[in-house]
Amino acid sequence: MRSPNRGARTALRLVSYASIFLLWVVGARLLGSNVLPGPGETFAFVAREVARGVLFPNLWVTAQRVLSAFAVGMLAGTLLGAAMGLSRRVDDLLQGWLVAALTVPRIVLFVVAYLSIGLSDRALVLALVITIMPTVTVAVREGARALDGSLLEMAMAFRRSRASIWRRVVFPQLTPYLVGTARGALALTWKMVVLGELLGRTSGVGYQISFYFQFFNMTGVLAYGVTMMLLLAVIDLGLMGAIQHYAFRWRAPVKVDAVG
Amino acid sequence: MAELIARGITKSYPNGTATERRAIASVDLHVASGELVCIIGPSGCGKTTLLNVLAGLDSPDAGTVEITGGHGPKPVTSYVFQEPRLLPWSTVSSNLRFVLDARRDTRTLVDGWLERVGLAGRGDDYPRQLSIGQRQRVAVARALIVQPDVLLMDEPFSALDELTASRMRVELLALWSELRCTVVFVTHNPLEAALLADRILVMSPGPGRIVQEIRPADALPRPRDPDDARLWELSRRAVAALRAGAGER
């Protein structure tokens, strides 16, 4: 199958995004603004919330919770995943915990955290960490299991230090798994934080959605929802995409010399 | 330069059943300082196992390895594998720097070695931008940049086309005659062994044992001409020794 050129691919992507927008416009027309407010109405609400000084502080509070949970979850998941991938004993020992963490319904985590720790940021961040950690652990474990033994052997033959082997040989091999899982984990944290805030916090985007939900204000709910979506899209496509591009620059297609 | 002495090396591996497969048995090896010794043997006779034990990558079930001498407080060993084993995410220069101590000023050293192996100006390339022969040159440079007292080479040219391999053998000999490190070179190519070695040690099929020694240094002074008929004669002797070691006539 022939892959389309760069211009065609950009056009197809624009069509993809434009079709979502179009469906929103058509849906709003058909259903009426009480059920589904259109883009104009929604973005006007966003502008009003910004002018009132409500949107950005709430967005910042939510972002802080997301970043804290994401950082802790990624770090803990990476360490656990690496340990499980490199040691059969650790893998067997933590297998039960991993399965339990993967299968527990997410909402139960938030409820239990709020009930046991109290309605606090600590409880919310902890529930978010437990939400993403198993996914990160599984991805990194697979990466650690797939490490190229011949490169490790080479490093040992040259008497490299443990730190040097981790930094120069192991970590680069885990990077594809880390970057892939980081994108997924960030998106999951971003989505779950809204649920957590809705259930038990009095600030943040989730709280604002809950607030407008209580007034059956669909425009308010949609305004905060769309803002979250756009922000995540910018982070994912912009920041995470750039990180991925930088991490894999050595894989870029190149011309190879034909002679020895 | 350093002297390498291995005594009674025996190594077995689990073979999936209750028994173990013995890879090498009671191998004694003495490589004099600055000597280039080739070890030849059929596939699976334990050549790589022996080399890994000498490199300290594998510990033997029995026997000892002793390396004495060298230019530093501890003898430096380095290894050229069958495949280049370069870090694909690091540039050529960075691959060479990887084996050096971080605090040293390495730029001049790295550039110098790249020039010596015919890769001047390729330091910023990634390994995948090089041909397989060029990658193996980087692997040779990586092994030599650490100024090894003992250089272990495991069929380093076997994956190359003959033209590239013959060129690299000549280059290796030039570098060795300059550096004069002790070399243990594993190959399954008797002609290669005849061209390179001071001594050829012939191993029998598993469990590997050293069954015969041939001394090209006695018959052929250096530098050797790859087209010299005497090389073919030595090669035929090595093949005959391999056959005898395998119990063939």
C-alpha cells in the first residue's frame, strides 16, 4: 500500500479535526442549544469564565494535581516495572498486587481514598497515582524483559559502571516504552482527575463541571470539558510529540554507505 | 602488554534436562605478552565460551584465568564481538566515549582513532548510517581506544564480505604491530588464522578441548602476503587438525 505524501497527510488530519467540529455544529443545530450548545456559545462562555477570573485558577489547580500524580506514578511505575522485568522473583512477588491494581474499578479508588484519608488533595493524588501506576509498570516491565542482552554483555566486557550501564544502555532501551506509556498515562490522569474532583474537591475543573451540572447548565459543563480537551491535545501533540521526536531522532531515515 | 594464563577451564550449561551440557573441558591456555593467538574449531566447540571466560563475562565451573603485566595498575582487557554491538542511539563518537573514563578529555583521542580506522569525519553519524563493515571498524576502534593489554576477538570479520574482511585483517595486523597488545582471536576460518596468528590452537568439538597447536610464526615471517602459497599449506594443516579433532580421517 502506498503511503500518502506529507501534504496529503496534513490535509487528511485537518479533515479529521474539521469533521469533529462540523458534527458539533450540526448536532447543536439539530438538538438545540439546551441539549447541545454550539461552538460559538461554548467559547463565549469560556471567554466569560476567563474574564471573571475563574477558569485559569481552576485549570491551574487541576494541572498541579495532574502533574504531581503523573510524576509520582511514572517514577514509581518505572521503578517497579524495571524491577519486575529484570527479576523473576520480584515479578512473582508483585504479580498479585499488579493484577489487583489493574482490575480495581477506578471509581472505587477515589471513593476509598476519600473515605480513608479524607476529602483532600492528598487522597485525590494518591488515587490518581494508583490509577496510572499499574499501566506504567506493565509497559516498563515489558520493556525491561526485551532488553538487548548482547549490549549489556558488551558494556560489562568493557567494565562499565552500573550507573553508566543504566544510563547509556538500559534507559535508552526503555525509552520507547516510557514515552508510549507516558502519553497514555498523562491522558488517563487528565481524564480521571475530573472525576476525582467532581466526587470530592471544591476546586478545579471537575468541581466547576459538577457546579454547572447542579444548575443543569450544559454550556458551562461543555465549556470546561472542551477546555480540558484542548489543553490535553496541545500537551500531547505539542510537548509529548516533541519529546518523542527528540528521543527517537536516531531512528530517522538516513542514507547508508554501501561500501565497507 | 600482558601475559594470559588459563588453567583447567571447564564450563557447563544447563540443557533443559537434569543433565548439563559441557561446553569446554580442562582447557589450558598460555598466551605470551604481545602474542597473537588464533583459536579455531568447529561451530559449537566452545570457542566463544572460552573467550567469555577469559573476558570475565562468564565464570568457569573449574579452573583459573590469570592476566599479569600490563601498562597500568590493573591489566585492561577489551573485546571485539562477532557483531559490532554499537549503541544504536549514540553517535559513533559517543560509542567510543562510552568505554572511556568520563573525566578524560576524549575528543582528540576519539577523532584520532576514527581517523586510524578510516572513519574520519563520521563521528556525528549514528551506527545505522554506516555499512556493516564500517560499524565493525568502529567496534575495533572501541576495543583499541582503551589501550588494552589483552584484546579478545570473537570471529570479528565473519559477518563481512571477503573483500572487506581481507582489508580489515591487514588493517588489524598493522594496528597490532603498532600497539603490540596480547590478542586472542577466535575464528572458524583456517586461512584467516594462518594469516594472523603467531600460534593456532585447534579445538575439538564439544566439549571443547585444545587438541593441537600449529606455529605459523615458525614458517612464515611477518609481514605476510595474503597470497603466499605457504598460507594455504598452513591452512590445510589446520583443516587436517580440525578433522582429526573431530575424529574424521
